[in-house]
Amino acid sequence: MKRFAWLLLFATPAIAGDIPLSERRSGFDFMTAETQAMQRDDTLNPGMLWVLEGEALWRQSSQAGNKPCASCHGEGSMQGVAARYPAYDEKTQQPIDLAGRINRCRSENQGQAIYAPESRPLLSLSAYIGQQSRGLVVAPPEDPRLTPFIERGKAAFERRIGQLNFSCAQCHDQNWGQKLGGSPIPQGHANGYPIYRLEWQGLGSLQRRLRNCMIGVRAEPHAFGAPELVELELYLAQRAKGMAVEIPAVRP
């Protein structure tokens, strides 16, 4: 039945192209009133548990005496940072996302092992830093060095993949607002990651969501941290430019 729903949804041609700025809507707008209320209230938002853990990690020194994040950056100094990522990394001459920057700082400046992808400490620090940008607008860097990576991310967004031969754009640009399996299709803006998904019963990164979508269309997902995923993140940041940061968002 699920495969039939996909085929039925895309049986009717849709107008291709980017969503006009005036029509861009957060995934928040497609949720039920109950889920919206959960995101609005920090005492109900389960993602805040990760934010609180991230705050503790921010101040915590390792057992070996390595300096904590706060020793360099201070308290509350990350406002606006998450809204600007992914950004250009001078060392690798490639884009780097916020999780990558956390791990880079951890290994090079703190002398500690990097966190594993989707590990609770990495998600917690990402959520703590991201929450400090909540309410600000997504403001990706205006850096011409990022242009070829943005273009590759856009091409990946529009490319049909997997056994079902679907692209991200077919769902989120061309058919948003319609329903798939009884659920509304959002525009797919990445303005709330890491997010708490009721389906996951936990917090997850944008890369986890992208990999889930690839698996959903029966394509081989890229490994966590792969350049292709960071390029997609970069394009999605451009696509969500000017929208409010909602970290940690709550989604179905």
C-alpha cells in the first residue's frame, strides 16, 4: 500500500522549481496543534533534555584535565552560530557542518577523541549551541567559495535516486501540502535540526533524516559525515535562508 501511495502521489505532474520566498513554510506549520504546543513549551519539548545535557558538557572538563568548551568560548557566546552553518572550512577547503566543527574543536583544541555520529554527547552539544540561535533567522554565509558545493547539493536534491526513482524535490518542492500515507508532506526545510522526532523517540541530526529519506526511496545512503551529505545540508541552509531557527524542533 505504501508503494502504491508513492506512485499515486507522483502520477500527476507538478510544476518544478524552487518554492517562492512568500510561500516558504516551516514544517511546524504542518503539524497538529498538540505537537506544535510541545515544541513551543520548553517544559514539554523533549529536545530540551539534550540541550540541558549539552550545557553540562559545555562546562565539563575531561578526566585528563582537558579544558572545557566554556574555557575558550565563555557562557552564552554561541548565539547566531548555528544559523551560519554549514560554513567554509579553511583547513580542508570544503564545507563543514556544526557537528563536524564540534568534533574538530574537540580533537584539535581539547585533545580528546571525537564523538561518534548520532551519539548523545554530539547531539547534545549541537542542540545546546543551536538553541542559542532559536528565533534568529537562518543566515548561511555569503561566501563564493561555497558556490560549487551549493550547486552540487542542489543537484543532489533534484536528482532521482533509488529503486523508486524519486528525488527530494519531487516531494518537498513539487508536492508539498499534499498527503502521503495520511500525513501532510512538508517543504523539507532544515531550520530545526537537531530535532526530536516522535517516530524516533529521540533527538536526531539532519544527516540522520537525509539518510532515512534515501532508505525510504530504496537508495544506498551516504555514510554519516560524507561530503555529499554536507553539500545537501549546505543547499538546504540556502533554501531555508531567512526562516526562523527552531532548534530543538519537534516533528512527528
